[in-house]
Amino acid sequence: MSDAGFTPTQLAARAAYLLRGNDLGTMTSAAPRLYPHMWSWDAAFVAVGLAPLSVERAVVELDTLLSAQWKNGMIPHIVFANGVDGYFPGPDRWACTTLAAHAPGVHTSGITQPPVHAIAVQRILDHSRRHGRTTRAVAEEFLDRRWPDLMRWHRWLAHARDPKEVGRVTLYHGWESGMDNSPRWDSPYANVIPGSVPVYLRADTVVVPDPTQRPTDAEYDRYLWLLEEMKRVRYDDADLVNAMSFAVEDVFVSAIFALSCDVLATIGEEHSAPKADVRDLHQWAQRFREGVVATTHPRSGAARDFDLRTGRWIGTDTLAMFAPLLSGGLPRDVERSLLRTFEGPRFCGHPDLRYGVPPSTSPVSGDFRPREYWRGPVWPVMTWLFSWVFARRGWAERARHLRAEGLRQASDGSFAEYYEPFTGEPLGSMQQSWTAAAVLDWLG
């Protein structure tokens, strides 16, 4: 490693120590101060990082998350840890156990997050094969026990969030994308007119006081107004379709869903899952792959979101444009063009980047803000996702390059939530669990 950082051995030890420190017993906090609870896609990535350390502990992580699954199949974006404060909006603000017919017995939020969980299951199975019969049995018993829950999750996304079967997942809150304040949502949020939002006090700006790194108060007003709209219809899937002032077909989440359906179908085939389930997964993968490709520019391959409220496509120079690289389905020449954009000066190949990894928004975009959350900084977990998918798709050299550059960036040992793309300065929350998890998988 260059940059005079920690050696790989030291870095792996620090990452393992971090995950142990963030371990609350049966769940891992996403970050000890800013995100003290369990987040859905964080938990999946955390399980990926736990798997090389302990398959058994990785299984516990996903078990805890799936134990909070809603009766309709939704995996909520937050599972709140008992007795832990310091995050807003907390369970009282969501009021899911009071309002939602499908809410579980534990406190959760009322929205969802990207469905990366099948990838975590795959990594758990991969690592279990490197161990003895007992460890393999733990992983396979988990899969047998939780297969119906994973299917309910995928079925809910395929039906409740794509009722017209266009092959794209509809989101009713920007938080559901995981990319909370991305420029992708500027236009849809402009049409969210907050009414009377109950008084609130943000907790995030106490932990990260630099306002250039966090969403604005005006953005938070909109975030919380959407929550109020959901509460009015008691989080009912059928009513959200018409009740929400934010409704967007998210091309990146759709691509992740197509990918995850493929991954879960392969797992199902290898582990003798019900043939009808495997058939459904293959069909959903194909439907959402085609739905993603249908959004793309015919020459560049760049993908777009679709705003259901205005009936307009949303094209932005963000990571979302590379959704087809995750799902597949583009013609070969168009895919090559999109890869050139990914690796070229608009993204990973920009001459001023400290490391050759993808920023969340293109540095040449007018929307680019190098320090502000999803408007420019580099997120190591996104580097990991693209590197894993590239390896899976047979692009070994591309995957190795992202891994090497991602590890160079992480060698400072801060395990930051995100990094300034030009200087490499760690930003946001430090000691972020999923950053440590990405490092552990790369080094595992």
C-alpha cells in the first residue's frame, strides 16, 4: 500500500476491532454515534464483512434483520435497538407499531432500502465452504429457515413496488434509495411542499457539525413531511401509490433488485429450493433487467430514474447512470460505452481524484459538491459493490483495480462513511461499520 497508511494485516485487524466495538449483541450499529441502530442495507454489507471473521455471527446479523421483517414482506430500513437514543427520527416519530397493520412487534421505520441481502447470503455461503462441516451446517440451516422470508421480501418488491410490472421499483422517499440527498432527487423533492411538520431537533448535525457535509434543514423538512404523508395512510402499500407527493421509479435500486434476484435464484438452484420460487426469481430478474435497460440512452447506456408525479425522466451524472452495469442486459457495444464513461474523466478517471474510485456524483457535473453526502463524495461501500459485481461478471481486472484503489483509500484506518474525492479527507461519520466490512471482504 502507498499513502503511508496501515498495512493490509493492520487494516484487517482494525476493521475487525471496529465491528466488535459496534456490536450490540445481535445487531451491529451502522456507526456508534451518528447511526446507533441497525440499517437494512448496512446490515447486509456488515454481514459480508462479518462472514470472513465468523459465519455464525454473520448469520445472527441477518437473522436479527429478518426478525423485524413486516408481515407484508417489507424489510424496514431501520431496526431500532432497545434503549439506544441519539437518532432522529426515532421510533416515536415513525409510530409504525401504532399505525401500521403489517408492522412487526419490534420498533422499526416505515420505509425500506436497497435489496442487497442476497449478496450477503451468497458471501456467507462462500465463506462457510472454507470451513468445516459444522460451519457449513450453520449457513445452510439459516438458508433453509430464512428462505421463505427472503422470498417474501423479493415478492413484496416485485408486486407492491412495481404494481404495473414495468420492471422498476417505485420509491416513496429518497431515503429508500440509500442515496438520501443525491441530485437524482432534486426535481422530485422540488414538488414536495411541506405542510405543518411537527417540531423536530436534528441529531445528525450534532455529530457532524460541518453543514457542508449534511443535507440542509429545508431538505429535512421535506423528508419529514413525506413521513407524515405515510402516517396519514398508515403505511398501507395500496394507499401510498396515490397519497405520496414523492414517487419515483429508482433505476439503481431496480438494478440491484435484478442482480439480487439472479443471485438468490442461483442459490436456490444449488440448495434445492422450491422450483416455483426459483422460477419466480428468474422472471423478476429478467423483468427488472429489462426495466432498467428501457431507461437507458441508446448510445451511452446511461440509465435514468422516472418521476411518476411529473411523468418525466430524471437524467443525472450520478452513480445511478451505471445501474445497467449491475443488472446487465445492455447490448455489448453500449455496455462498453458505459464502462468507458465509468472509467473515464467524468468518474473514476477524473485527473484530480485522489483515488481511482467512483464519486457519488460526477466531478464535472454542475450538481457536484465534493463534501456533501451523496452529492460528490466517494462511498467505499459503493466501490465494494461495483468491484464485487465486476468480478461476478467476469471483469477481473476492473474488479482488481477497484479493490486496490478502495484499499488504498481505506488505508488511513478511519473507516469513514465517505471521503472527499480530491483530497481523500475522511468525512461524515467515522468508524462506519459497512466501510470496515468492505475492507474485510476485500482482504478476506
